[in-house]
Amino acid sequence: MPTIVVLGAGVSGLTCALLLAKKGNEVTVIAKHMPGDYDAEYTSPWAGANVLPMAMAKDSRWERRTWPELARLAKEVPEAGIHFQTVRVLRRQKDVAEGFKAALSDGLFQPNPWYKDLMPDYRELPKSELPEGMHSGCEFTSVCINTAIYLPWLIGQCAKYGVKFKRAVLKHISEAAHMSHTGGKADIIINASGLLACRLGGVMDKAVYPARGQIILVRNSAKGLMPTVSGSDDGEDEVIYVMERAYGGGTILGGTYMKGNWDPNPDPNIAMRIMKRTVQTHPELTGGKGIEGLDIIRHGVGLRPAREGGVRIEKEMIDGTWVVHNYGHAGWGYQGSYGCAERVVELVDEIAGQLKRTSKL
Ligand code: FAD
């Protein structure tokens, strides 16, 4: 089996490490940030995270292949920190008239969406259930992942299958080839460096940029509902979503999708607008008491790893070592995590076959 070094301990790197280790590969994970750290450039801890399908077309294997595994974890593995919740998607009249320019995702808000056959209990909302100003809406069963539980759970699962972990900051992707815990040179490197792929030597992907997400974590319960709206009157990069994390993780109020903005500090004016919008959309959050009824745990900012042209999952030979890239998941890194990691495993298998044929393995 090949010796593999995974660069990155976000949801992308850890899911790849787990699937690769389960197949018997020798896997080492190298990362600057690990679960437990909070830094805007380490995106995974900041995510809600829930499943709001974002692809425009049915053929997105990333989301289609991930949903069954997240649903299985929610149903059968309580220690993973995932629970079922009901998504309510609201399409505003003005956004439908303008053909949608949703910052968060166009795919989510399409009428008659492809994902109605994927997500359980899908139903269109009758007019009587629509708030004022809404053209239409739908509900379906989804999950919310408590990332503060799920990321450490992934580490534990990786450890169970023999993955080893090292903290390091790499200047160049090729350094990873010499960092396997086995002491030997790695046959394959997995590049799951997220947003920092734009600064990593040997990669320096100029198509990668931050999509700044500001959130507020509150103690209020969302009562099983995860509402989201197709737009807001506060600007194209200000969005609306609410989701309650499993097992007392608090409720995330979001948010923003600010392209090219690297500011890691919460902006108090934006925070005020987020609170107003979310309480207006979901008054049950504070039992009708308005934003004064919110009980704030903390404010935060995470930078989504967006990429012109979309996610990069492909193999490339760099300085004599095969690298499989898996970065640029923007706002869907969790809901596409297993689908993308499966593709990484396929590429690793292709490379391993080639190395065997040329007696290099
Ligand atoms: P990261 O989590 O950023 O991990 C990158 C890793 O690479 C880190 O360990 C880092 O230290 C390491 N690294 C990078 N460069 C180096 C280097 N040079 N040397 C050593 N280590 C390095 N997604 C969903 O699916 N559902 C949601 O509901 C959702 N909500 C979100 C809400 C917000 C506010 C935000 C900010 C994001 C949200 N996302 C959501 C998106 C999701 O969080 C990201 O797509 C995902 O976390 C990206 O994970 P990653 O592993 O690719 O990157």
C-alpha cells in the first residue's frame, strides 16, 4: 500500500485521511491548525454546519454521495455530534423576479430543485404557510453538525485506523513528502489546505479567495427549524440562515458571504443586522422578544475557501511526488466531504496502480 501524507486537518483532510486509512494505507496528517484551534483562516470549526444543497445540477456527485453518510451518522452514531433538523427555504418575490442572485447558493433556491429526490420529506410550502413578501418555499429533513464534536470525532476515527498526526507549517507542498511517520518518503501527498492553497509554495492557486462568513453563536433554541432566505435587503453579500447544533452546541445565526474580504474580526454593525434579520425570519428564537431576547455566546468570522472555477480535485506531479488536490469547497465543505474524499481515494488508487506497474511501489 502507498505511504500517504495528508496536508490539512479541516473536514476535507480528515475525511480523506479516514477513508484512505480504512483501506489500509499508511497515513500521516500534517497541519498548522487542528480541531480545537480557532483562526478565521482555518475554516472548518466556524461552519454551522448543515446540509443545504447548493449544486445547480443533479450530477453533483459531491453532495449526492455525502448525504447518505451524514444521515447514517445522524441516525446511528450519536457520538459524531450530528442531528436531524428541518430546513425551511424561503424564496423572496423580488429574488424570483430577478432570477436569483443569492450569494450563498443559487442551486438551493431553484423552484422544483434537483435535490427534492435526495432530501427526505421534501414538500413545497402552501401559500398559507408563507411569510409576507415570499413567493414560495419548501421544507425538507436535513442535518446540523456540531463541528466542535464532529472534528474531534473524525480525529478519533482516524486514530482508530492508525493515522498519525503532526503539527507543522509548510512553506512548500513538497516538504510533505518527507514528513510521513513511517520515516520513509511519501508516495502520495493529499493537498487539503483549504483557503491557504493560495499561499502554499508549489500550488499558489490564484483562483482561491476568501468568502468571509460572520456568525453569532447564541444559547437560544431554533426549535428544530433551520430557516434560510434567498436574499436580504442589507446587501447582496449579507445572507440569512439559522441552525441549532446538536447536543447543546448553541444556535448559529448567519451571516455574510463577502467575496475577497480577509477581515478576521467580527463587525458590530454587521452583527446587529444579522441578529435583526434572523429574529425577524424566525421570531420563535426569542419567543417574540426581538433581538433583546438573544443570549450571545460569541461572535465569530470564518473565511470560506472559495475558488474561481469551483473545487479542485485532481492529481498533479510536483517535484517528483504525486499530489492529489482537494481544496476550494467554498460554503459546502461538510455537505460534500464524503463525495470529494471518495474521488480522492479513486485518484490515489489510480496512482498506486501506476506506481505498481512501474515497480515504484
Ligand atoms: P480548512 O478547514 O480551512 O482546513 C485547512 C487545513 O489545512 C488546516 O488544518 C490548515 O492548518 C492546513 N494548512 C493549510 N496550509 C497549511 C500549511 N502551509 N502548512 C500546514 N498546514 C496547512 N459547509 C457546509 O458544508 N455546510 C455549512 O453549513 C457551512 N457553513 C459555513 C459557515 C461559515 C460561517 C463558514 C466560514 C463556512 C461554512 N461552510 C459550510 C464551509 C466549510 O466550513 C468549508 O468548506 C470547509 O470547512 C473547508 O474545509 P477544508 O478542510 O477544505 O479547509
